[in-house]
Amino acid sequence: MSKVAIPIVPVLNDETLIRPSSTVVVARAAEGSPELFMVRRHEDASFGNAFAFPGGVIEIDDTKVHEFCGGLDAATADARLGVEQGGLDYFSAAIRELFEESGVLLADLSNLDENLVAIRDGLNSGTESWADIVTRNELQLHCNRLHYISHWITPPLLPKRYSTRFFLTELPDGQDALHCGGELTASCWQTANAMLAAGRRGEAELHYPTVKTLESIARHKTLASLLDWAKSCVEWGITSMVPMVIIRDGKQEIVLPGDRDYPGAKS
């Protein structure tokens, strides 16, 4: 079993603020199975030292660029994510966080005269604002290339909780990914099976949602198959996953909604 980094907490009522966030799985074709872009976070960052996918919390600037969200209107985004409002915020945050952390920008770059590296550095240093960058360049964000595949909510009673929408996208032609400095200390392109194997050997720390995402992706042996699956996830239905820890046969076990003995489920 992979080395899973998930705190063990009791199941009690919880009033911790849950922050909405987005995570992006970037995939590219490779010999054998598709490869995924993974980043390792600094030990002082949230989920420190673990390998994960690029992502982060929604920021105020993400709410200011809806008119530039291409291929997706607000009503469709809300319906797709199962939210009452603000669905486009998740898509904008996904594109922004992916750009900040990997340098990959899901947007129409044909009329962009500015240097992408400089823009990214400005975002990461705080001297640039996402809303200003998008607006002054009239960047058409490729929200329609983000395929919603899962929703994970941090377990109760943790000091930091997130409601994270996971998206999958194909690496755009002509772009490559490289992690930023600061909160990211390493990155790699790796197949899902290879990453899971590294977790089992103790060579890569993987949090539970990352493990489950990798397991879902590992079934697909081609990029085309993976993209077809990602595009179908909303149609098949996405369950909000809140991992819980129970004691079964004297041992701690992680369970998900739909699993036997999940807290609060009808028996």
C-alpha cells in the first residue's frame, strides 16, 4: 500500500473554515502510459514535502476575470461543479495556479506580446495581479480544456480545511512545465503507476486524495483513453469525498462516502 499522509482525527462536529481551491492534473502522451506533472511542496507549505498536482486556493482576482473564461459560461460552470454560484472562480483559479506553479498557461497566446516568464515571476512575487494580466492582454482562458474529475474535502477538525475541485487537462502544444521556486522544491513527469510505486517504496510522500487520483488515472494506458474518461466524469456523477478514519478490527482505516461503516451513513 502507498505511503499515505493523512492525519488521524476523531469524527466530531467541526466549524473550521473550508477554503475553496482547485487542483490541476496535467497529462501528456508518452511511450507506454500517459505521464503526469507532479510537484513537491516545501516542508513549510501546506501538505509539505508531499508530491502533488499544481493547485491552490481561490483568490479575489479569480472572481474578476469571468468575461475572459472561454468556452464556458457561469451557469454551465456552476452546474458542472454542482455549486450555486462562483463556478468560474474554480476554473480561473485552476488556470492561474497551474501557470504560477508550472509555467503552463491554458490561454490563447497568439496576441500576447509580454514575456511569459516575466509575467509568471511577477505573479509569484506579488508585483503582478492575475486580473490585471488577463485584462490588459485580453487573454482568453481555455476553461473548456479543464475537465472536472473529482471533489475532495479535508477531514473535520484539521487546522486547515479545503474544498478542492480536481481538473485534468492535456499539456498544450509548444509548452512545457517547470516548477517555480519558493513553496515548490521539485517536479517531475511520471506515470501514475510509477508514482504509486514510489509511494509504496517510501520514496515519495503522497496524500490520500493524490493516491486515489493516481489510482483512477493508472487504469488508462493511452492519453486518448484518459481524456475520454476525464470528459465523462461529470456525466457519470461526481461524489464529494470527505475521508474519515474509523477503527475496524482494532486497526485504523480510511473510509470514503459509500464505503462500509462510513460515519453517518445508513447501515
